[in-house]
Amino acid sequence: MADSDATLVRVAVDLLGGDGAPDSVAAGVVDALHRDPDLQVSLVGPEELCHAVSGGAADVRDRIVIVPASQVVAMGEDPISGVRAKRDATVCVTAQLVRDGAADAMVSVGSTGASMAAGIFTLELLPGLTRAALAVVLPAVSGPVVLLDVGANVTPAAGLLAQHALVGAAYAEVLLGLTEPRVGLLTIGEEAGKGDQTRRAAAKLLADLPVRFIGNVEGDDVLVGDRADVVVTDGFTGNVLLKGMEGTYAVLGDLITVHLARSHPAALVAVRRATAHLHPDRLAGALLLGVDGVVVVGHGASSVAAVAGCIAQAAYLVRQSVLPRLHEALATLITRRATALLAEAAQLAEAAQ
Amino acid sequence: MADSDATLVRVAVDLLGGDGAPDSVAAGVVDALHRDPDLQVSLVGPEELCHAVSGGAADVRDRIVIVPASQVVAMGEDPISGVRAKRDATVCVTAQLVRDGAADAMVSVGSTGASMAAGIFTLELLPGLTRAALAVVLPAVSGPVVLLDVGANVTPAAGLLAQHALVGAAYAEVLLGLTEPRVGLLTIGEEAGKGDQTRRAAAKLLADLPVRFIGNVEGDDVLVGDRADVVVTDGFTGNVLLKGMEGTYAVLGDLITVHLARSHPAALVAVRRATAHLHPDRLAGALLLGVDGVVVVGHGASSVAAVAGCIAQAAYLVRQSVLPRLHEALATLITRRATALLAEAAQLAEAAQ
């Protein structure tokens, strides 16, 4: 039993989400509880299944709260109509716990669309935003880089990319402790004007935001991280890029393992240690950035370690008070932008007199 | 001197293209000539510079043909108006050599836009195509994978993605010797319907093509290669993905080098050997697939080895008679498609009677 309930971070977890559910989720929950004595998990799923998880983990049982829910929004299902129709779906109930203050954060590794829909329909958006984005923090060489969007809005207009830039900058400020994080626009050439029409329009909007916009960045800049701390893109490109980087890591890792396992086992251990922080499992989940709650969305194929990682990440974000601080940072940026617009309007009015 | 001029492959090279031009291009040319005794290079650039290259490489001098051209379409310049205005630009003259039969192939590592514009304006498109695509051949785990487009058409409609699928399949058949190569559509979920509107429309069109369309693939499938031999995408996403994978390779390579160099130098050699075929330099250039000529476009930041690689790749494509065979394979696919459409039309006419 933890010393005091007041210090517990309460994370609601969707037991039925993910390719390996419920087993991998259950194992991830137990693993996360073992690693973090100040964690409490609200396990959302069919009562019998939840009891089985809880019963099989005697030492952490008192930190598992069972919340019954039986429906599922499946991977192939249309997430929006699925979430609308099934109010008793595990992912919906998980989000409701956050809305009602019964949990501090939620985690689902089920259908990304369903997790987003549940988060967005159930929780409010932060003031000034019209959409949320999926944001990941990549362990780039020069320091962490916030990449967004990685899958929420597949064909955003330029204005939405500007919104992503604003909330991404606020997030980097709060989470990474950066003053004026450098914001880059992901496109296919460094020179201004490179890319498609959306990128060209977005570049103009980003230049007017009260953020440190450094211009275009390319696909190979992201994981180096020496040019931008926040990389803004659409959800289609961001998702393909993220998975492409993960795939490259896996392919190289497998090749190296095969070649070193017999001949240089000690070196293999050294390589694994040196590259462990880049392992896709360590990325854990994406934050549904822009909703008024900590919603961590994991990969459907999440391993046990990745599920535990998502839960740990959610707990970390709560302990760092990321959400209230994000509120504040975003409000400051929006106020600055509004002030600039008012000043421009005043100048125009003066000129017109 | 080569035995007979008849066996020589003649590659025209743009001396002024690329971040390191003319030095890295010159060194790449000399390197390529050293490696391939049956190669002749038409060096296109300012006469004095060309003479300096030729003069500094006595042993291969007789296989360098100097073709004077002095203008440059710079990296920041609008490629289309640049190529239109500067008919004496090195990249334009290089393409003219191919058109006029004075060279068998061309290579430029300058502005990708300018190389594409010069290729497209100077050479014809293959019958049945309305656009060309940039195609790379990736050394995936399960075998080579053709990825296209990586930068020619940034916002293609679904019909153009179908065209890319057709020419990509023909290219994989010819270059990789595959019967019915598997064609995948790059998007952000395996299930049918995942992605944006363009992808959904393209999936329907691809299903009707006389190619083996296997459905959606994701960013992490590309470098594994067990699902598709040809991956079709738009030039924006393809470019970001390609650079993202290259960047990940570089970041991991640097990390591993730093950690193994002192402690396990022998293992480092083994790692380098095991992963050398994935090194971005080995990718060399992209083929401007769809024009009636072998046009190899390299990265602006190409190293000497990468320039030499682009030239070797161009020579290889010529020796494999890829272009005439591509003509034929594409014509077969287009005829099959036309036959299917005619049959459909006949059925409709019959039903209407």
C-alpha cells in the first residue's frame, strides 16, 4: 500500500485496446505498477478480465481499481461512428474517467482513431485551439525534438499547421524547459518556398506567430535535432516519417544483431546500450496535444514494455504538471499573437484616417 | 584507351550541379572512370574547368569528352523558369546530349527541380504517361524495393499515383527481374480506406490496374520489403520518408561508431560491413522514371562516392537496356489495361441493349 493516496498518480488504462490486448496490456500495467510505487491504475475492461489481472498480481493488487466496460471499438471500425455509438466502449469510459476527475491521465494502445475520437469528444480543447494533434518526443542527437502531428489530421490546412506550431512550441517550453524553442516546418527542401501549397502558406503564417520560426527542415533533420526543437507537419507525413524511422531502426538493429551475436557479443551489448534510447519502445506513446487532459496514445502493436512505457509517460506528464503549465504557456502565446494583431489593426486604422 | 568505342557507355555529367560542385563532381567522375574501364564521360561545364579536370587525370583523360556550357540553375532558383531561360545551363546541355544521342544517359546532382525540368522539357515522356516520377531502389531486407515518387510531383491526384504504380511495376519487372511485382500504396494504416482522400481514391484505381496490388503499406514496411516490391506515394511524402530513413541510418551509424571505435574496433568493422549496403551513398541517385532517356538525379549534398555511384548506376541501367525493356513492359501493361476497359465497355453496351 502506498504511503498516502494523495501522492498517487492515477492513470486510466484501456484493457481492450491493441493487437496484443488484453494480455500485453495487462502485463504492461503490472510492469508499470512494479516500477512505480506511487502509481495507481484504473483498469477499464470487462469485469472478469480485470479481476483476473488484479488477482494475478497480488503485490500491486491494491493499486488496481477495476472499472467495468465491455464494448470495443475495433481496429478496422470507423473510429468516429464507433466511439459515438458505443458509449460503454473501454476507450470511451477511460476518457470519461479523466473528464470526471477520477483519473489524472489515460492510456490506450488500441485504434488510434478511436483513442483520439474518445479524447476529443469527451474532453474540451484547450482555449484557442480548434483541433488536437498527436505529438511525439523524439530522442534526437542534439536533444529531444517534438514532432507533430503524427496522425490526427491527415490533410490539415495551413492554419491548422500554424496551430500545431503554437501548441507544439508551448509543449516544448513546458516539457523540455526550453525558452523560445526553435520551430521548423517539415518540407522537401531547405529554401523558402519549397514544398506544396500548404507548406508555402503555412510558412507565411508561422513567420507571424510569436514563436522562434527557423524555416524549413527536411526528413533527415528531425532525428539530428540541431535545427529545430519542434517540427511541424501534417498527420499523414508525420506518421509515415515516424514509422519509417522506426522501421530503419529495426532493420539496422536486426542486421547488426545477426552479424555481431556470435563474433562480438560484448560489442553487441555495447551497441544495444548506445542505441537503446532510440528504440521505438522508448518512444512509448504520442500525446493527444490540445485536449484538456493527458491522453497518451500508443502503437497498436505495442509490446509489454511499450505499454508500461506509455503508462510511465502519462504519470510523468502528470507529475510535471504539464497540462496546467501548457494552458498557461499557450495562453501567453495566444495573447502575444492577439496583441500583435491588435497593434497591426491599429496601425491600419491610423493609416486609413 | 578502351578496346573499342562501340562497347563504351557514354554518360553525360553536369559539372556544376551540387553543393560541392565542381570539385566533388570532378572527383566523382574521375573515380567512376577509374572503376569502370568501359565508361566514357561527357563533362558538361565551363571549358576551363573541364580542361582542369581532364588535365588532372591523365590516365582517364581519353575517356573524358568536354562539352562547354557555362550557365547554372542554382539551388534556390525557380527550376522551371531557370531551365526555360537558360538553354546553355549545364543541366540543359547535359539533357540535350541524351536527346541527340550523343550520350546514353545523364547524371546531375544539382537542383533536383532543375534536373527534372531539364529532363522533362528536353526528352519525351514514355507513351501512356503524362508525368515522370523520381524512383529509388532501396536495399530492403527481403530484397530491393522500388519507392516512387520521391520528389517529382508533390501533390499528385489519385490518377497520377496510379500512373506511378504502372511505371513502377514495369520498372521493377525489368530492373529486378520480378514477374508480377507486388505493388503497395503507402499510407497510414494497413486497413483499406486508411489515409487521406487521395489514397482512398488511388486504392480503387490501383485495384483495377493490371498489376499485383497488395493494398496499403506503412512507413515501417518499406525498408523491410516483405509486403511490396513497389511502394507508391506522392513526391512530398516519399521525399520526407527517404530522408528520414537516411537520417536515421546516419544517426545510428554515428552513435555506434562513437561507442565502438575505441572499445571494439573489430566489431565496428563488422557492423560497417553488415550495414554498408544500406548506406545512403549506395543508394546513389533517383531515376527520373517516365522520360525517354536515362536521367539519374543525385542528392545535392552528394559525396564524391555518391557522385561516382550515380554515374555507375546510370551506366548499369544503360547496359541492362532498362529503357527499351521498360518501353516494352509499360506498353504491355497499358495494352492489358486498355483491353480490360474495352471489355468493360462492351459489357456495358450489351447490358444497355
